[in-house]
Amino acid sequence: AAKSLGRNNYQIYEISAEQAQQQNMALKSGLRHAEHNGELRVFYQPQVDAASEDIVGMEALVRWEHPELGFIGPGFFIPLAEETGLIVSIGEWVLRTACKQAQEWERKFGLRLRLGVNLSAVQLMQPNLLDIVSSALQDSGLDPGLLEMEVTESISIKAAPNLVENLHGLHKLGCRIAIDDFGTGAASLDYLRKLPADRIKIDQSFVRNIGVDPDDEAIVRATIEMAHRLKRGVVAEGVEIEQHLHFLRANRCDELQGYLFCRPLPPPAFEKLLHERQRLLATADAAEE
Ligand code: C2E
Ligand code: MG
Ligand code: MG
Ligand code: MG
């Protein structure tokens, strides 16, 4: 069977279970040194306002640039990092790196972009999570209101000690909370009820079926409506084609994220995008005068 390490990433074909296990072991030991060896990268994917399509935020997405295998996607190595407990230090590194980067772009472009950072269950259960986040905010100088923690609802509230306290604590620090992959876990509504969530991120599996499956379309519509009634924001993930955009816009989704607008980019390419945006705005201003 083909085992994919994620989109555009290294692929392994036709390997036995035993070989796969050996490979995982080798990767786990490599992962142990990845941070120290400077092999981790943070990419950034824009989030745009649904009406204007102007960039309003970004999500930080980690990648591992393996010295022999090339880029490995988080869908593959985050589970390994969670099993080994390495996620705690990798997660802290991502958070610190992304906060510094966001603050640098704010200073350079005068743009207050929101920064989404994914937190895994292991991190959310850490008793010192709040200290880590406050320290990352303090060291970077980033406004806490610009930091949005993405929490996936595959984590059971009951099985995760400290989770509810940590999320309330993050809220008190001034951070925002988003429920990631909304609709795919077993506890979407329970999450909405019990956690201080500011936003819902509609999972890409629903967005992908816009124009394909009327039931999924109904779920997307209802989710947007519900979010608004609860005075929460709503973002759609995995917006790939114009048809998705039109449907989501017509149904008043607030923000959009997906390949239609932009793939996750390494920092220099993201910065180029911000320069380009600034140049276009300046040209438009000059034309108006
Ligand atoms: P996620 O948080 O739901 O992130 C969105 C994923 O969808 C990203 O995959 C992104 O590249 C991909 N994506 C964006 N637009 C489109 C689109 O239009 N079509 C399709 N098909 N995909 C799109 P990525 O970067 O491979 O990350 C996968 C998952 O790994 C993330 O899902 C998140 O759960 C996890 N992850 C990524 N970075 C981190 C991190 O720093 N910490 C933790 N704990 N998890 C992370
Ligand atoms: Mg996310
Ligand atoms: Mg998601
Ligand atoms: Mg996720």
C-alpha cells in the first residue's frame, strides 16, 4: 500500500508493515534532533475576508525538512511527535517562531494580521501551557488579541485534564480560541457549549462537497448560521474552487482559507505576498487622487 507523507511530500510505496515500523522508529529518532538541528520550518497560509478577499490572518503550519527525505508534512510527523512527547517542545518552538514572525510583519507592513497556531491535545493538558504562551507573547511583543489558538475537537473534554482550565486561561490572557476541523469530531456541540470559543473552522471535508453533496451543503449553511447566532466567527477551510467561494460568500461565511487563494508559504514567499498587496493598494490610492 502507498503511504503518503502528505500532499507534495515524500512518498513511500509498497512497504511491508515491518518496514513501515522500522521507518517510523528511524523517523522518531530523527525527529528527536530535528528542532535542535534546525530542520523544522513554519509555513504560513493566508486567511481572507470572504467579502473583500483581503488578507486578514494566517495559519502557522509546521513542516519538517528532513536532510534525506525532504519535506515531511505534519499530518505524518505530528502523530509521531505526540507519541514520543516531542510535541511539547516542537509546539513551543512553533508558537515562539510564529509569534516573532507575526510581530515582525506587523512592524514591517503595519498590518494587524491574526495568527492561528495549532495546539495538540498533549499541549492542552500541560499544566504550564499558560506560562509558555505568556512568555512567547512577551518575548515577541505580539498583541495577545492577534493570537488564535486552534483546538481540534477530536480531543475528548473529559479525557483531557486541564483542558477547560487552560482554554479559559488563554482567553484571560487575551488570546482567541478557534475550534478546528469543526464537525468531524464526536463532540462539536459539546465543545461549543463548554469551551470559550471565538471562532469555528468548518472542516475541509464539508467544504470539498459544496456543489457535490446537498447534505454537506446544508451542514455548511447550518454551521455558519449557528456560529452567527452564538456570536462566534466562522472560517471555512479547504476553499479550492470558485464555486466554494460563491457558496460560502452567499451564505455569509466570515473568512476563507484554501488553495484558491494561496497555499501555505515559507516566510520569504509570504512576505513577498504582503509586499505585493502593499504595492497594489498604493497604486489604487494613487489612481484615486
Ligand atoms: P489543520 O490545522 O486543519 O490545517 C489545515 C490543513 O489543510 C493544512 O495541512 C493545510 O495545508 C491544508 N489546506 C489548506 N488549504 C487547503 C485546500 O484548499 N485544500 C486542501 N486539500 N488542503 C488545504 P497541513 O499543513 O498538512 O497540516 C495538517 C494538520 O497538521 C493540520 O490541520 C494540523 O492539525 C496539524 N498541524 C500543522 N501544524 C501544526 C503544529 O504546529 N502543531 C500541531 N499540534 N499540529 C499541527
Ligand atoms: Mg488548524
Ligand atoms: Mg482543520
Ligand atoms: Mg487539525
